[in-house]
Amino acid sequence: MTDFLLELRSEEIPARMQAKAREDLARLFVGELARAGIAAPRITTYATPRRLTLIAHDLPQATEPVREEVKGPRASAPPQALEGFLRKTGLTREALTERDGVLFAVTEVPGRETATVLATAIPAIVRAFPWPKSMRWGTASLSPESPRWVRPLQGIVALFGGAVVPCEVAGVTSGAETMGHRFHHDGPVTITSAETYVETLRDAHVIVDQNERAAIIAVGAKMAAQGAGLTLVEDEGLLAENAGLTEWPVPLLGRFDEAFLSVPPEVIQLTARVNQKYFVCRDGAGQLANAFVCTANIDAADGGERIVAGNAKVLAARLSDAKFFYETDLKTRLEDQLPKLDKIVFHEKLGTVADKVDRVAKLARWLVESGVVKPSPLQGRGLGEGVSTATSVPADSPLSPALSPEGEREQLADMAERAARLAKADLVTGMVGEFPELQGLMGGYYAAAQGEPQQVAEAVRDHYKPVGQGDDVPTAPVTVAVALADKLDTLAMFFWAKQVPTGSRDPFALRRAVIASARLVQENHLRLNLAAAFDRVISYSFIDEFDKFEEDASRDFIPHLLDFFADRLKVQQREAGVRHDLIDAVFALGGEDDLVRLLARVHALQAFVTTEDGTNLLAGYKRAANILKKEAPVTSKHIAETGEEDPLAMVEDPDFAPVVAELARTNREARDYDREPAEAALIAALDAAEPQAEKAVEAEDFAGAMAALATLRAPIDAFFTDVTVNDADPHKRAARLALVARVRDAVHRVADFSKIEG
């Protein structure tokens, strides 16, 4: 077994492309070898800014000979069939083998040298490589058929064992020579084998293992920060990016002017990270320090002083711009920015951002006034540092404990509407124009600086949350009202406009909006009727600034949106460990859009079906359901024995009297017989369990409803053991089928057990 080394050296490969490039190189290589019948037991890949490397371990020297056999027609087949088979195989009649009267084309494919296979595979891999962006270069670039690579390809190292695998791509021929570090090593580096590749390049000041480079940066940056009495703000994405930008990483600590700390810390961190790829640091109090860590690609003779000075100068220019934007934005109040939102199109079919703001403000107020979002003590995080800026609510503050419940709700509604109207104003500020990632956050800072109540400022800051699966879910009432209103408006309006997700396409992130809305509702225990909320959005909506929706505007989209909501919620619950069949069992009941109640039912069902009582009740239910399924045509002719009065008994129309009398007589005959003990016991058990389960469901005590149904387990078992349901007497048969239907219907008060597996 022999190792194979492939290094594709080029000009700088963008750091963001390197991880995927390593995966693609391994995938394409394994595929090329598989087509030749060679398995690659183990693959190792590396990436640096200037090279993409693959080492395939333990490859055979040659492929095994292969004997291929293709079955043909019978020897006695018509000449036309034989001629067609010969054309297909390219053989003559004499070359065919006959067995049991059937002709076979047998060919022996000799083994191939692995080096020959590799020589063919390398150009194929380069041609097929799926770079997100690639380029042509040199004279060959005049032809659209010329090879493409992420940057001009400069060298190929291809060694099988110690021998060069000869190949050529875009005028670059393979060999055993590569280049070391751009500044620390002069001249070519000769590679002797895959086994010595990593260490040979290390001697040339190139660390080819991206994980090793990342570890060097992580440790070096922490040590540099600690040496200055600071703590590094860790960032895995930035760490990987710095590892992808260097071949010989050297972390260095630098400083910037303390005056820039007047800018919000998130702005400084984003400026350093996005524009300069720097880490930032915190001081002993946890506040952002005027320090950064950059990663040099050279071991400088002066210890990096000039490198640090140059980077500090560039960062100062960036921070000066940020400080200018921030101070300029503060001169204009957020509410004075609102008219500019009329000039920003939210969507061509849905009007402007100002239209959306108006809808969200009204919906946020409705969520409070309808009691969905209730007042509660607000203890928000301080802007910027995740620490509360107030330990209590001032007596003269909105939501003061001195207010009556009605006054408190009114104050909360006013604050929710105010926050919603200011929430999008920062979209037209200079800072958000420069850093769109800061939308919401900057609005919170500006609102706080301009004297808005803390709860309003926090709602402006956090109204986009939760953004992703791991993001925090707001709990402050003002923030919850605005965040939920924003997401419900987005869902309702895009579904109204028929801009719904299709397949893998979701350009308006509506799936994410559903999950975010569901998390807000679940974690804050909001009792929300989704259909009513979506209906409200339509009643508040404008097509454009002149044309308001009519009150009877189409609500046909609402059932589809509720189905979409249900589908996404099923996915979320499956990811949370809830069995999919139990989710289906509850959703199958339909008509439920109170997510808190719905999920409580799902979780109670999951806890119940794993018990012995749950397993046995499910078995009894399935037996009952199967009987009813077979006997549906028969039972449909009779009045079900539900224990309730005949619904036709109240019909007073004389024309119905004969029908009512006949149905009543048939019903009495069906009941007037001596019941079996097990039959009577089941009726008694149902009489006791049904009202208990119904009462528990009404009280949303779904565990209690399950417990009530669990009392049916033994009576159901005894009934099916001791009683013949399909009795020869039609009246007994009808009554017993009706009793079986009662069992099914009682269980369906909690969930559709037919959807449960097992």
C-alpha cells in the first residue's frame, strides 16, 4: 500500500472558501478513483491561502483484473437479436460463450496501474472543481473552454510514493517542487513523499494544517491579551478566518485611542472584525478595552512593532468613520427619521416600510389590549453589555406598580406602540447604512440616548429576536409585543400576497419567522389565537399610501398559513425530541391554533404513551378503530349509543314525528337486552371517564385527561375478551358497535390515536 500526495498551489484562496474546497477535493478524488475500481481507505486534506492539499493513504499499486459477463440471447434466437447483441458488445459470434443454450459476452478487463489512474484523475478534478467564484488566466483564457481555478494555478505536486505522477493542467505540469513561505523562504522546496510533506513545509515556514494554525492563533491571542491584563473576546468564525489568511500565524496585541470607546462596543467589535479581521479584548470589569489582536503572517525582526503600528493606524481610520456616523446619527431623533421610511419599499406588493411600521404598531397594541401580552415587572438587559441599567421601575415610570391593572395595561399598550413605531427608524441612519448587521441594536442605543424609556429602547433593540435557533428569546412584555407583531405581520402579508416558500426557496425567511414566533409564544406562555392575529393584520393593511384594504379583504390565505405554521412546528418539535407520530396525532384534531395548549397536549401525550396504561389503551383503541372501520356501513344506519339524549327528540315538526318515533323505537330495542357483565362494566367506566376527561381538557389539564382515559384500560380489555361485538342479534350488534364508537370518541377528545405508531 502506498500514499499519494496532491498539492494544487495557486495565488491566494479566500479564507471563506477553504473549508468547502477541502471537502470538494476529497469528494471528487474519491469519485474518480471509485470509477476506476479503487477504494481510498483514508483521506486527509489541508488548505492554506496558497495551496490545497490532499493525501490519500494506503492506495494499491494497481487495480484488480475484472471479469465482466453480459447475458445475451439464446443460441437459437433469430439472427436480428444476435446481431443487436454483437453490436452492443462489439464482439464477434465466435467470441461469445454459450452456457445452457444461452450466449454470454465475457470480457477480461486487465488491472491498471494506480499511477495511471491518478494521472487521468487530476486534470478531471481540476476541471470539475465547483469553486463559488473562479477565473481564467494567461493566453488560454481567450478560450471559454480553458480550465478555471479560484486564482491562477501556479504549481502541482503529485507524488505516488516517491514517484511523480505525470500530468498537465492549464500549462502547469506536475512535479515534486513547491514553494515555501512567501517571505521566510527563498527558492523551491522539494517534496520527497506524502509522509514528509507536512514537516518539509514546516521547515520552510509553512504550517499546512489549518487546525494547527487555528490553535496557534487561539493560544497566542489569549496569551497576548493576558500579558496586557486583558481577556480576549473569543470568536470561532474569526479564528477560522485568520487561520485561512496566514501560513505562519503570529498574533500581536495593539492599542487604539480610548476616545473611540464612546462608540457602542458592538460597533467597535464589528468594525474590527469585519473590516480588519481583528479580535477585541475586555478589561477586568468586563468592559471593552482599547486593545485588539491582529494576526501577522510573518515573524518580524522587530517583534511586530511596525506591523502593530500599521494595523492600529488603519483601525483608527475605520473607528473614526464609525464615530462620525454615530455622533451624526445622534443629532437626529428617531421619530424625525420616520418620514424617510415612506421612501423605502418593503415589497412591491406590500407597500413601504412605513406601511409595515404602521401595521406592526397597531398589532403590538392589540396584542396588549386583548390580553395576549400582559404587564409584568420588566428587568431588561442594559444596552451593549448584557447588564441591567436599572434595578427597579421608577414610581413615575410607565408600568409603575402604583397604576391600576387597567392603567398598567394601557401604559404597556402605549409603550408597545411607541417602540413599534421607532423600531425601524434606524434603517435610515448612517451607522446602519454602513453596517446593516447593527439594525435594531443601533436603534436601541439611539432611543436610550434620546430619552426613551428603558423598556422602549430595549424593545427597539431586540425586536428582531430570536433570529436563530440559539438566539435568546425576549421576555420583557414591550419587547415581546413588538417582536411578535413584527413577525406575524411579515407572515400574514407575504401569504396574503401569495409570496409563499416553495421547496428549498424561502427568499423572505418565512420559515424562520414561524419558528421565531412559535418560540416567543411558547417561552412566554402567550395565549394567542393565530387566526385572529392574522385577521387583524389584514384589517390594518394598506396596498399603497392611497388604497386601504377593505374590511372584507380576502382571508383565504389564513388556513394555508395555519397549515404552514403547523408544518414548521412539527419540524421544530421533532428536533426537540418529540415523536413525529404524536405530533401528527394532536395536529390531526384540527382547529387548534393556541400553540401553548397544543404543545401541552403533545407533551402530555408523549408522557402517557410510554407508560403501560398508555400502551394498553392504544392497543384497545386500535382494535376498536379496526372494528368500526370494517363495520362503518352497518353502524351508520343506527343512532350511536353515546349516553346522551336522542338529538331528534327535540324536533317538534309533526311531519318528523313518524321518523322520530321509529328511530326512538329502534334505539330502545338496541338497548333493551341483558348486557354482558364486561359490557356493562365498560359502559360504567365510560360514564365515569368521559366527563372527567372532558372537564380536564377544558381545564387544559391534559395529563389529567390521560389519567381519566387510563381507567378504561381494564374494562376495554375485558370487553374485547368476554363480549362478542358482531353478535347475531342485530340490536345487540348495533349497541355494541355504538359502545365501541364511544371508546374511540372518548380517546379522540385528547388526540387522534390512529396516527400513533405501535
